[in-house]
Amino acid sequence: MSDQGLSSLERGVLALEGRGWEAPGAKERAIREELGIAPVRYYQLLNALLDTERALAHDPVTVNRLRRVREVRRSGREA
């Protein structure tokens, strides 16, 4: 799998999102420790990434799953 023009931070965001999280707070701790950014910034980057073809080409399973989840949440808010 090539990086499809993604930065190392963007690849890190997608990799972190693909992992499972059992303990509360573990994901936020990993975001800070592994990526060196605040969780708010992480989610901003993630949402922007989900709209790119580069991210889709890099990790189609994760991106498509997250796009579906985002669409369900948006639909729920509109109802």
C-alpha cells in the first residue's frame, strides 16, 4: 500500500483510527503520545481526510467505514 501523497501525520491519523480501543481515554492518550496533537485537532484532520481521494486510496476500508458512520450521525441530527 503506497502513501498516496499523504503526510506522515495523515497516515498516522488513519492508522490510529483503524485500531480498536478498549479502555476509556486510551485513544485520546494515544493521539497525544503517538501523534503529538490534541484530540480536537485529530478529529479536525480526520474529518478533512475522509473527504479526500488520497485517504480513500490509502485505506479504503477505514475511510469507507468512517464515511458511513459520519453519514448516519448527520442523518440522525437532521431527523
